[in-house]
Amino acid sequence: MTERTLWHPVAQTQEVVTAPLPVQLLEQSLVLWRNADGLLQAFVDRCPHRGARLSMGRVENGKLECPYHGWQFASGGQCVKVPALPDFVPPPSQCVRSFEVQEAYGLVWVRLEASESQLPAFAAESDSHLRKVNCGPYDVAASAPRIIENFLDMSHFGFVHEGWLGSRDATAIATYEVEKTETGVIATGCKAVQPQSNLHSTQAAEVEYTYEVTAPYTAVLTKIPEEGSSKQGWREQIGLFICPVTPETSRVWFRLAVADFESTDEQLRKFQHTIFVQDQPVLESQLPKALPLDPRAEMHSAADRMSSAYRRFLKAQCITFGVC
């Protein structure tokens, strides 16, 4: 497995409507657009004729038109029109490189190299009873693995999220279990005392979570409802989906799947925003920005079992982008 053979989120589906959209993935500039049938296309954002950015062009009659000389490219990347030569039929060699693309979880996903890899799992997506709300994007000056590791970490709650997800008076982390899975690692029995774990909490309570890494740059938090609570039987989730833009910068989305039917979408986004903007300056301060995989590079404690397992997973998968 390499980063280029994995599916990565690059934009929200609602961003790609009629105009071409420039995005960046793994230091590769791409352009997203929809053909006449509304099907998504992902091309290198460079015209093979004279190197202009195709994202500066427009979609004309279901073709992507270069802004410089008007060359038009059909689905799949084949050039089908050279306006300066009306009778010319471009050969197969005149094309722009295209990539696999699909839509899921309200996001556009791109894979730079063909493989058997699947989209990262998000189990709550299939639960029609849960509300789905996307939050973001957030452009973060931190590597994707650093952001994932922060998401998996509960011991910072009482300091970074004091009064929200944690308290300085209750910082002890109880023992939790960590196991390998086919797609990553999972931590169960993760408990913390939180003053306000959601919009409607009125007093501090102990909550239980499951954290799972479902791909190198994806993680899912599952909330375990309290015994006898009104949400018993629900499995609310928060998915963290990251586009690794460069080794030290990322674009981040959260997807909420919740049983909160009282709050508006904007209220849910505001709560998630409050939490993440507390994390962001700390994430951007970490050095090195790339996540060290050598266990001797940073100090560890027993509370870091999940992050240590995540680092071993990245190393075993031969992930090199965003790590050192």
C-alpha cells in the first residue's frame, strides 16, 4: 500500500456544480468537474498543450475547456476539439491524465493510482435514523497523521478542551483496550469525565467512546450510550476525513452522524468548530510537523497506547507522506 493507491477526500460534493474546481492532493494539483450527465471527473490541473491551469477554464457542452486556447477534453481525458484546427481529429495521445473519482459521505474522493483499496468505512452512514452533517473544511498547517493522532488522544481533554470535553480535576485515563483490525487499529473502553460532551449536556458525566483508525488518514469516534439513557441502542459517530495536501499541511472534514433532532445543522457545526479550533493552534505548534514513527523520537506513557499503535500501523503499511 502507498498513499497514492488510497482513496482520499478532496472536496465536498456540493462544491462541484457547474464550474471546474481546483484541489490539491499529495502535492498533486487536480481539477474536478462534471460532464453533461453530472458525473464527476478528476484531471491533472494542467493542459498538455501549453501548461495552463484547466481549472481556470469552463465546462462547455459537457467538455472541460482550457482557458488558453480552448482545447476541449471529454470524460476520461481525451482531447476532442482544437478550435484553431476545426477539421483536426486529435489522436489518442493528445489527452490529459485522469484519475478515479467517486462520491461518498458528502465528499469527493480521488485515488491517484489504481488498486484494490476501498473507501474508509463509516458504519453510521447506513443508519437512516441518524442525522448526517458535514463540518469544515479546515485548512491546517499540520501533517495528516498528527491530526489523526490528536483525534485519538483523550489525555489532552482537561487542558486543551477544559470546561468542554475535560476538566483539570479529572485527567486520569483509565486503562483501555487496543487491537489491530484489517484496516487499522481500534481502541475500546475509552472513558472520560466530560463537563459538556454535546450541546444538551447539563452536568459533568463519564462518557465512553470507541476510537477506530479505518485508513491511514481516517478515524472514527463512536459514542457508547449510557445504560438506561434515551439514546440507548444508538451508535452515534464522528468521522474524521483528511486530505493530505502536502507532507505538512492538510484539509480536514468531520462528518457527524447523530441522534440530536433538536439542534440545527448550524448549531451542530458550531459546537464541532469550537472544539476543533481549540485543537488547531496546538496541532500547528507541534515539531516536527511530520509524525515521528521511530519510538525513540518522542516520549510515551501508558495513556498513549492508541497513538503508539497508530504509529506502528503507519509503519507497517509503509506510509511515508506526513511521517518521518
